[in-house]
Amino acid sequence: MSCPIPTAPEGARMTDPIAQRPEGAATRSLFCLEDGIAFLNNGSYGATPRAVLAAQQRWRERMEAEPVRFLKSELPVALRNAAGIFAAFLGCRGEDLVFVDNATSGCNAVLRSLEFRAGDEIVTTDHVYGAVRKTLAFVASRSDSRVIEAPVPYPGTTPENALAAIVAALTPQTKLLVVDWITSLTALVLPIREICAAAKARGIPVLIDAAHAPGQVPIDIASLDADWITGNAHKWLFGARSSAFLWTHPERQGDTHPTVISHGYGAGYRAEFDWVGTRDPSTWLAVPAAIDFWRTMGGDALMARNHRLASEAARMLEARLRVAPAAPDAMRGAMQTIELTQHGPASFENANRLTLRLADTHNVTVPIIPFGNRLWVRLSAQLFNEMADYERLADALATERAV
């Protein structure tokens, strides 16, 4: 499907086109989403607005007009300017923030920069994102260290028992805690401030995987006692793929390097990450346009609206499926998971089958996830969604249950 990109004057910033901000189906024309589809999986790859794609295209055209001048002379300034805008949004200094392709890349940069020894322990949770779990396994295998997964209860999670489970896994051998701000599989918003405080009180450095945080929950990095934080702009902040950040505490920057070592090695944290070889930087340079769009569509009010919509949809589905909430509303954001008890075994094969059935037969895009010997549906709520989308999902699940 083609997605025509409107043109706009270079450097133009978006303004609210109407006094009453639209939401739901009224905003679908701002995106390239297919007609007729209930897109309930913003959490996987996001959905980039046409306006942000247009901003990205303008940067590409500027680069192609004179590639050498742009990449050698213009890009360093433009990249630091974009980083400064992103940093201000996240509540940190621009000099402490660099761009990476995605949160997995950010985690890799940190984990592969650190040195572990035999007997060292790296603690995470059993909700850790699969790609990061494999990165941890790779790093541990090269050093004879161990990865410890703290079992966070699910369902039945509370902020207190999540914190207690993580703290119980910390030992004198723990050299690093890797923790999700919002878990990918189960969509839990963990008590990140309390987790960081508990780890730092024991002298343990913390890497926060905030893949789903920007645009979904309020962020003030300066107020968190973390060592590294990485997160995506292309999920909940409307950024172009792939755009993400890595924030590193000033005391850790000398030992933190990109996974691709290039000409900047030895010139400092920012120099190393800002240039890792020839690539298309337009996704990073379009982040200010994504922040503009997010604010135009309501900013903090949009975050609250998406949380309300996701919670309303979850309550409706839980009632129709006759299941209990897996966690309190305080631990659920614009992504929420609901247990499926009558849709077959909790296997990857069955989850994939049901995911494809919902997409191909019912035009509903939503992931079905096996976790903890149970099957879950993970819904997302973004600007373009409305309750009718979730009613379609409920009807589709009822049909599939009967098959």
C-alpha cells in the first residue's frame, strides 16, 4: 500500500490544526494504516504519522542534495540539536544522550561494554524481553558469569511483590541489574524508582530497558538513580523507525561504547555514538517532529487518554472472557494483557496460529502471547484507537473460541 507524504516548508513545526483535538477513527488519516483494520498492536513497532514521515523525507532530501557536505559538516550539528530536544523531553542533559537504532541496540552497547568475571551475577526478571535475554546469555557465556531471573508474580502482581522479588535476587555477587520499565510480554509498569533505589542502596549499577516508556509514561531521567536508560521513540512517541536513545550517567560514559567501533573510538562518549559509519540518520533527525506531533495530539493528556482507553477495553474483555485482572491499574498503561482461558494450549505454535487467524480472518492486528503456562492477548491503545476496535477483538475471540 502506498502512503503519500505531504510536503511542508523545511523547518516548519506542526501546529494543532483544529481547536478540538481529534482521536480515534477521526485521526486515522494522519497515519498510513490500512482501511478496515483494527490495529491494536502499536506496542510492537508503533505507527508513524504522515507528518513525521514528511519530516524524515525532508532530511533525506537535504542529505542527498550534497551528501559529503551534509554528513561531514551539517550532520554533527543537526544530530546534537535533535539530541538536545529529545533530552529536554526526557528530563536530562543533551550531552548525556546519544541515539541508537532501538532499545535492544542500547542494551547491547551497555552489556558488551562491561567486563564480567567468573562467578559474577547479572540479575534481571523472568519478564525480560527475549532479545535482551539472549544478549545476557551471550555476555555471560563469554565470562563464565551467571544470569539470574527474578520471578515476578504474574498474574497477581503488585508493586510490592514485584519489588520484593527483584530485591530477593540481589546478592553480593550481583554486578548489574537489568530491568524493564514496562515489560514487553506482560505490559507491566514496574515500580522503577523504588527498584533503582533498592539496587543503588546495595551498590549495584542499573540498566533500565525503557523500550516502551517514551510517550506512554512520564519520564524524568534526572530524578532516577540509574546508570543507563535506553528507550524507543518509534513506539509510543510517534517516531520513525528506527529511532531510540541511550542515556548514560556521566560517571559511566568513559566505559560505555557502541557495539560498532568506528572512527570516534577514543574521542569520547558522544563522538563514538554519533558516528559509527555511513547510515541514514533521518530517523534520528525526525525525532523533534515526532515530539511536536505527540504534543499537538495532547502530550500528557494523550498519555492519560490512552491509559483510560486501554483500561476500559481491558475491563470489557475481562468481563466477556470471565477472567480477573492480572495486575492493578497502577501497573497497567497503554498496553494491557488479558488472560485467554478457552483458546487452546499456551504454546508458541498456538499463539502464532491465533494471532494469524485474528489478522487474516477478522482484520484484527493484536499479539497473542504465551507466558507463565498461560495464554494472553496484549492490546495497545494509541491515538487512532477507539472502543469499537476492542469490541471487534472481543467478537473475534468469541468466534475463535468456538472453533
